[in-house]
Amino acid sequence: METRRQRCGVCVPLCGCIVALSWILNFICREPTSEASTSAIQHITWNHKQNLLVLTPNQTQPAYLLNTSANLWTSVAQWNSTEHLLQHHPGPLTHVKVSHNNTFILGDVGTETSKVTFINTTLQNFLTTSGKLPLHYWSGPVEQWGYQLGHKEISPNDQFCGEGKHKRDCHAIFWLSQPNVTAHTHFDPSHNFFVQLLGRKTFYLTPPGTYQPYTHIHPRKRQAMRKRKTRSHVQELVVELTPGSVLYVPPFWFHRVVSHSLSVSVSFINPAQEERTFAQIKKLGLPFGAAKTWPETVRVVHHFTHLLVSSLAIENVENYVWQLFGIRKRKKKDKNGPKQNWFDCHFNADYNAERWQPTLMDTVADARKIFLDLTADEDVRDIFVADFLMEMAAWLLGRENTDTVEAFWRDCFQPAKSQTK
């Protein structure tokens, strides 16, 4: 998408020796830290008064949280012994993900082309097969680990959840992974307070908009498809976590997570305000039902998309749509012969644009207001615009017909040739 908006000192030999000696003494006497790569990340110290979600609602960068109640959890001290986990774990592990490579991708589980499958096993088997292919990865509500592990030993934790009516929307998830397991780069639309309990993990974080994500109706939704060419210069923020580390990941930040050892973590998930605001758009009635024929319906949706995207101050609608969905130009020929367009979206004598314009503009005005109220971050707004347009196309063509949906956006919004090279 088009963009919108040591000095080196010289010391004499004696001075160099003093500096070197000072560095060595500082290294030996330094205080222990539970996080190895925090120099480039903001640190926030909890004051034991405010809820952490109160401190971070406008926090647009990841943060390493200090002095939280996680320092008091018995899990941080006792879970370094797997015997303790085996003694108190209440039963089998169900729906464990299994993969014959290191990277796990959300949405691949159970699909025909997937190498990731589900199994039911025990915690004992999970631990003893650790580090060998196939790799195992499990996540689920903390309640599945029983009262001792899933409540008593990760308390108190109220400061990781919202206050008042929003507190009930907070939920805690355990993550259990074997060494070398990698969670593919993805984003989450929620505030995430991630606490490391056992082992080491490394987060590789990049801002919203760095990657082209899979579309909303794709099984891999929220997973990174590819890095955007315009963001090729963006560097990852690398943060290593060890037992007791607490990392805040803001909504919509992309992150890849690597487990270096047997790892147990817990994350507290709180819906972002953008999610709540966007829920309003689902209440809008799309005015397409009055279309009398299939061709007219296709052209109405095409017309509505042009009006909505243009209302968001996007000058080149076609180029925006293609980049929004990561559409690439088709080859001139494929195994089925010369390429052919599936859809004809051009306005012609069969489509009365003037009749539809007033009806469409009313809905466009309501949708535009919601999108502008969502956020000032255009990369985040684009995520919601893409979700809304994909839901609209899925209504038109069927949620299960992902190829047909992509063909609609490709055929009806082809950019000029100079913009698709």
C-alpha cells in the first residue's frame, strides 16, 4: 500500500585498561536478570496500585514489565522441577498439536494439506519425547490444569486483567511447548500479558503493517503471508524470556516465538478497544438484498467498495484493494489454458448506479465513521477494513469459496498495468 503518512572515542592505553577493568567488574557484579535482550525495549515498573491494563491502553510499543505479582508466584520457583508438574497435573493432555517440522501455523491443524495433527497424550509422554521430531505443542485454558497449577500457583494475577465490566472478558491461556518449537509470525487483536514460567523463549516482534497477513476468511487468518516490500527495512525487536519474565505485547503487533527448551508460559488476554468498536459495524445492514439478479449484486458490491474505500481518503482504490489482500498478478497461462476473468464488475446499461447511490452512501457514511473512530493507526485500520470487505465478499460468494472470493477482488479491482509490476 502506498505510504500515507558512537561516536567513536579514542583512549590512551592506560585509559583503555581502566575502562576494560571497569567493564569486567561491572559484568561480574551485575544483578541477575530474567530477560536477556531488553536494552531496546521499554521497561514499565508496576506500582502495585494501578491495574496494568490501565497503564498500557495507549502503549503502542512492547514493554518489559517489572515488579509484577508474578515475582510472588510459586510456579516461578517450583515449576523448574517437572516432577512437581507431573504430581499436580490433573489428567491427560487433549488436543495436543503435533508437527514434523519446527514451525506451527495457526489454521493448518486438521486441514487436508496440513502436516499438523491432533493427538491426546499425557504430560509424562509430552515431557519424555521433548526435543525430538515430531514436535508437540499445546495451549488451552488454565482451568484444564486444575486448581493447584491453574489457579493457586499463578496467583495473585488480578492486575493482568481489566477492571469493572471488562474484567470478565479477560482469559488466561497456558502454553506448553517442546524445545525448538516455533510459533509462526502472526498478530493478535488483543492486549497480551505474557508470563514465562519454565524454560526459555524468544519473541521476535515487529509493528503492525510489517507483514501481509492472510485474509479474514482464510484458515490461516492473522498469520503472516509475506513481508511487505515497503517494510523490508523494519528490524525485529528481539526479547528473550526466562522464568519470571513478563512481556506486554500490544494488539496487532506481529510476533514469532521460539522455544529453546521445554517451556511453560501463561498469557492473559484482554480484548482491545478496537475490537469492541469494530463490533458495531456488524450491526450495519448491508443494502444488497434489493438486487434482483446475480450480476446486479456483484456490481452493487463493487460499487459499494469503491465508495467506502474512497471515503477513507484512498485515491487509488484498485491498488489499495490488491495490496490489502496480498493479491498478485496471475500468470498469462496456467495448466487450464489462458487466464480468464471470473467476474464482470463494470458498470454498464444493466446497472443503474444513480438508483443505488443514495442507499449505498447512507451505509458508507455509517461505516466510515466507525473506521475513523477505531484508531489513528492506518495499518491497524487496514486490518479491520480488510476483515469487513472479506466478510462482505463471503456473504456474496460463500465463506468456503476462498478461491472465488479472491477472484472477485482480483478481477473487479485490477490496478493499472504500471501498478502491478
